[in-house]
Amino acid sequence: MGCTSCATGKEGTPKGCKNNGTCGTDGCNKLTVFDWLSNMSLPSGQEPFDIVEVRFKNSRKGFYRNTERLSLSIGDVVATEASPGHDVGMVTLTGELVRVQMKRKKVALDSDDIKKIYRKASQRDIDIWAQAREKEGETQKRAREMAIHLKLQMKISDVEYQGDGSKATFYYTAEDRVDFRQLIKDMAKAFSVRIEMRQIGYRQEASRLGGIGSCGRELCCSTWLTDFRSVSTASARYQQLSLNPQKLAGQCGKLKCCLNYELDAYLDALKGFPRTDTKLFTEKGRANCQKIDIFKGLMWFAYEENGMHWHKLHIDQVKEIIAMNKAKEPVASLEEYEGELAEDTKTNFENVVGQDSLTRFDRPRHKKRRRRSNKNNKQKQSANATSDTDPSKRKPRQKSQQRNRRRKNNKGNDKGNATKA
């Protein structure tokens, strides 16, 4: 669902709000929750829920209590309680659905951490908030220069000013612990505001900055993904992927979140497979598992004496051999079971896109030579035809014919004279 600021511009060019999934109009914001209870009225005698959900810059959201009983709706700009001063945010959810969201995020209804809403933001509050937002880019640039001057091993990725402009929160990433006490003193002196440093992970940084993934689409964390689940190398092992850190890592330097998307399907498929550490005992020797194919249900085994020669078996055949080993029944060899597994090597290509042939562009090169030779023959034939029709080119040819006739006549006369003599 796109908003007016994300629609196309003139001549079909994309306009884009460039907020990386946190659109200001809340039409295509990744944190927007569809209020499916908005058209339902409350039972008689029940008061509306007094807590609303408010969103601030980027992915920061919070629950605030409506103690003044203001008539709030989604999209209203409100002034909320902060420490110190007040902050300005946008209402993203109201009503009974807020209770469900609090239960989902494990926030108690009677918690003392829930602050209150002062009022709907006035024009003066919005002007001060807009002026503070305009200073964030320059503040971030100067803060990075100060950190480089102090030789601190940290990266300041974002800056967020409070709604009243009295406090600035600096988000940074670092691998080790950083002593930034001197940096806070310098920034407080330069910006004349209260400074707060907040460390974030590399995934949160990628979510804030945005980008294009290896799949060609925008990053999931910057468009629709709101929670970060742990990703381990076991997810890649279950999916039979090579443990190459350059291919498995995303722009944040961590394992890609999409490794978990199909993991459940692979785990369900692996339930029907025997364990990979299972050994098969035959009269020819003991065999170990070398490889499996989850989609086709195949397993490859190799004898310990000859590990280079693999034998392909179906999982039903492997289970049968395991059952015979448990019953202590003799198994001759794996070759017998491998012969039962017929291979269908025939490949049928279907014309699914209206193309005549898959090799329509694979034309041999010698055809071009034939074409060239045909062109040369045509040129020679045309030259001969023009020489027969053109009188200027016919004369030298007639002279040569007359000379040949004279020579023949002379030779005949010489032979006649010789015979008479």
C-alpha cells in the first residue's frame, strides 16, 4: 500500500519518500498495524482503552497513557512526556488493539514505565520539532569528526533530536567497549544540548540505513521485518548450503535473516530421513553416508575401503537395510540395491514462453562461409553476364578468339606442307 509521497512522479519516474520503510504519512510504514477493530463499536458501559501507541523517528515506538481523555486518532501528532522536557510523536494505534500489542510485547498494563500524553501538538511544537530534525545531518557529521579526532573505534550511524530540542540521542556501533566520556563533553559543548549515547547492533544499523540485498530487492529489515531472530550456521547445514561466509552474510556482516524463512520446511522434510551418522553393514564392508538430496529423497553411501566410489540409494532402501542390520540378517552389498533404483536420464523441455527452440541462437559458423562463397559465385556470374552484354568488354574477347583461330589455321597449314614434302 503506497502513500502519496511514495507514488510515481512525472513521466512515471519514482518519487519515493526515502525514509527506508518509515514513511511520514504512515501509509507504507513497516511499523503500521492494521486496526481491524476500528469499525466495531464498544459494548454499552465500557470505556475506551486509555493507552495509545506512539511512533517516533525510525523504529522507536512506545505506549503512552491518555490521562487527559483526548480524542485521538491514527495520524495525530502529540506531545508526550520525556525526561527531561517533552517529545513529539505520531499516534499509530488506538483502542482495544493496543491491549493486544502490549500483551504481544510483554508490557504490563499497570507498569510505572508507561508515561503520559500531555496534549495534541501545537503549531509551535511542530515548528520546534521540524527545526531540530533539520539539524540532525550536520550534527551527525560533526560528531563523526570528533570521534575520529579522538581516535575512538566506533561509528555514529544516526542522530535523533528530542521533540523540544533539549536532548540528542546518538546511535553508534562498536565491536568493543568504547570510553566516550571526553566525546560527550566535546559534543555537549559544541551542540549545547543534553547528550545520550545508545549502542545498537549491526542489524539495527542496516535496518536504519537500508540497501539492496543479493536477491535484488530492498533489505527485509528496512521494509517489513520488525523483529530480529537469531540465525546460526545450523540453518545453513540443514539446507545443505556451503558454509561460505561471503555468501551467507548480509550487508550487516551477520548471517542473513532469510536463512530462517525455509528452515521449517527443510526440518519437516528431514524427519523422514535416517540420521546421516548411520552406518550400513554389508558382507562387502561398512558404508558411511556422504551426501543427501532432500527434495528427491536420495542418499549416497560409500564403503570405508573405497571412499571415492559412491552408491545412490533411496531412503526406503536405506531404512530396509537398517532394519535388516538390526535383525542381524545378511546384506550382500549396496550394488544390488543401487541396481533397483532406475534412473530417468531423459530430459523433456517444454515450450512455456512461446519459444520455438532452446537452441535457436546456436547456429554453426560454417553457414556464414557458405553464404560468402555463394556471394562470390553470384558476383562472378554477374560479371560474366555483364561482359557478354557490354560491347566495350566484348571486343577484347573477340580479338582473342580471332588470334586463337589464326594459330590453329597456321598449325594446320604447317602440317599440310609437311605431308606434301
